Amino acid sequence: MFSWLGTEDRRKKDPEVFQTVSDGLRKLYKTKLLPLEEYYKFHEFHSPALEDADFDNKPMVLLVGQYSTGKTSFIRYLLEQDFPGMRIGPEPTTDSFIAVMHGDVEGVIPGNALVVDPKKPFRKLNAFGNAFLNRFVCAQLPNPVLESISVIDTPGILSGEKQRISRGYDFAAVLEWFAERVDRIILLFDAHKLDISDEFSEVIKALKNHEDKMRVVLNKADQIETQQLMRVYGALMWSLGKIVNTPEVIRVYIGSFWSHPLLIPNNRKLFEAEEQDLFRDIQSLPRNAALRKLNDLIKRARLAKVHAYIISSLKKEMPAVFGKDNKKKELIAGLGEIYGQIEREHQISPGDFPNLKKMQDQLLAQDFNKFQPLKSKLLETVDEMLAHDIAHLMVLVRQEETQKPVQVVKGGAFEGTQNGPFGHGYGEGAGEGIDDADWVVSRDKPMYDEIFYTLSPVNGKVTGANAKKEMVKSKLPNTVLGKIWKLADIDKDGMLDDEEFALANHLIKVKLEGHELPNDIPSHLVPPSKRKVHE
């Protein structure tokens, strides 16, 4: 009848068994780390408790930058479509945090509704109050890129102190909250204005401990000459070196991330290579998501342990009856010495400790009488988790990687970077001629034919390399030309005949006139000789 009583000890010694990595992380957090966090008020000092959605959500990319660095244009470039709530302009247009996520129906969900949705990983943002929630929305739309990742657009960082204060909420703290939960942080800089404002500097410092997630994009680089670009790149590296304290040099990608023609095309090959590298990095996020969540849980556990030592040390030093206020002031002033003592006693790395000044400010508002003494059992449970359970999960991570099909981000700008000579992997203009009996491209085909026959066609076809030489004269970015190539190469043989070449040039013209490209070639644009094949 009471046989379950005798199995308690046996169950503890058995290794935890999990079905998936997400399931394992969730259970380990709730049973082994959360009790320690709650006992020592971790959530009041550092980060709210994690919820189920934090373990299950898609990888997220956080875009951070001063106003007019091209954050919103960058998202639009990746998606190849507008998203609800987007505004683009030279002035500070985005004053809200916009979570761009996948949804079957296009629309906007306001912040107050978002933080009560258990399926979204934003419930704990409720703590930042209405001033923040009124400036937080989720833009949902059916886009293939968003089936694999979500993107967080942030307000442009300001330089004026008055503007910064008028936000009405702790901007750096909100960014820190996101930084802890996202898979990639992209800092965008405008090649024209590299001045890093005080608020931007403060923001970058708030992202401390997440340098491994950071990537830097030097945007709008096609608007300056090569020599000046080298100077700008050097100045950016120097400025970042003073703010981001990492032994490794932070990775900077140079390019022009929007679908307009390159203003100065001299560095096209450099931009191609840089874009390939950045896209590969973003495309790997779904595959590495489980490992990132595991890594973040380990970082959180280490901070929670240090926090427990700090709180219990302060509790231990407090007098039982008299002089509590004076002693509290004394302990806060001498917190640096307490850090040193804990570091020596428990062999903890200095990098695991929270920011000293921030911790001192937070302690001022706390009642030290409510702090708890050291409870070894809670700390031993976390140590056991780090030493044994995490190792079992690592094995499961590797198994999931080998058993699941390779997950990469698809669609949008990534589609034009898969195959063909541009590879590293239905708009108004495309609708022109839909009601015409003749093929609309025929109007300009004689002009395109003249160019075609200068490209050394063999058996009536030009190679991808030769076609590329001509197509890049449009100065359109490689992602756009890659998509045009994919649409124009009707028979998918890696070459273009005269009709396909004319179609490619027609689509270039459509794009240069400011229209959107179709995702699939409309039937009225298919060359007459290919229509049966295409059908």
C-alpha cells in the first residue's frame, strides 16, 4: 500500500529521462533551478521566471540600432514583403517594439493582449508597465521566413537626454530582457553616421554577457567609396572595442541590406560575400536553437547561484535587533568586498557576478530582514543539475540534430540566395500584360536579343556566368537578382535561352520601376515556347 515511500531515494539517483530537449530544459528549470530563484528573490533583481513558451518558441532575432540605420528596411529585405505597422523614413519612425511573427492572418496584436497570451513568450514583459506595453505590438503575417524565425524590431536609439527620459520606461532593461531570450542580436550601424550616442553605449553595455549572440551590420555601405568605407570600418571597430569587452573581435558584416540598386557598385563582390556569411548565420538559428537554450539555462543557473551566495551573505551580516539601517548602508557600500570574499570562498569567476553598481541600487529598495540564509540543499540540487542532467541533455541535443531533417530558414531574401549564378545557396509590375494576347516581354525583346548575342551563346543558350555579368549592371542586390534568375530559368537547366534572358531583363525592369517581384512566375509571363513545359 505504501510501497511508493521506499522508492523516493531510488528515483533521485536515476538520471532524468526526457522526450525532447525543450521538455528536458523545462522540467530541469521548474524542479531544480526555479526553487533556488524563488527562495532568494532572484526575479526581483535579475530576470522574471521562465515560462513554457520560453522553451518552445521559435528562434528570435533582435535588431538594435540608432534611428535611421535601416532596421525596419532590413526586416522588409529579409521577408520581401511589408509587415503590419512598419514605417520607413529618415526620422525616428519606429517608437515601438514590434515582434514580427508568423500568423495565418495578417494583423497587429497590441502589447496588453500579447502579455496575457500563454502561447507567446512575452507574458513577463507585463512587469514593465503600461508605458512600455502601449509601445509594444506583434505584427503577424503568413511569410515563409517567419515559419522558422521571429524578428524583433526596436525603437531607434536616441541621442538627446530629454528624448531618452521621455520614453517612460526602462529601455535598457527591456532590451536586456529580450537579449536573454533571443538567439541573435544584430547591432545595425549606418556607414554615414557612426557616432555612438550615450544611450546606445548604455544599451550595448546592458547586453553584457550576451556577446556570443551579437553580430554587427555596417549598413548602407554602398553609399560611400572604398577608401572611405575602410576608414569607417576601422572607426567602428575602434568604437566597439571600447564598449564590448570581449577577447575575440566582434564580427562585422558590411553591405547594403535593402532591395534598391547599389549606389556605388565597386564593392559588389565584398557585399555578396558578407551577405552570404550573414544569411548562413541566420539560417543556422533553427538548427542551433536547442543548444542556445541549453547554454542560456547554464548561464542563468550560474548567476542564480552567485545571487544566492550574495543574499545569504548579506543576511548573515545583519544584526538581530538594533542598528539594522546603518548596517544595511554599510553592507551596500562594501558590496565589492563581499563579492571578493564569495569569489575566493567558492572559487567563482568574477565574470559570473552581477554588475556591482546596479546591484547596489537594487539593494537600497530591499528589506534585508526578508532575505534567507544559505540553504545548501537548494545549491546542491543546482550543482547536480549542472554536473549530470545537463550532460544527459547534451547527448539528446546531438541525437535531435542527427535525427531531424536539417532546419534552415527558407523563403524571402533567402530564396534568391540558394542556387544559380547569384547563389550562395505578385506585384503591380509583374501583372503588366496579363490581359494581352501577346507576350508582354515581346515589346522589348529585340533590344534584349542584341545584348543576348554579345554574350557568346552556345547552342542558343548563355551560361549563368555570362548572364550574371550583364545582369549585375542593373546594380540590384544579389538576393533580388537571384530571385529573378530563379523565375527566368523556366526549364531549370542553369542557362538562359533568348526568351528566358528577355524575361530576366523584363523582371529587372519591373524591379527598377519600384514594383514587387512575384514569388512564382505568372502564366502570362512564361515565354510562349515554354508554356506547355511549364504547365
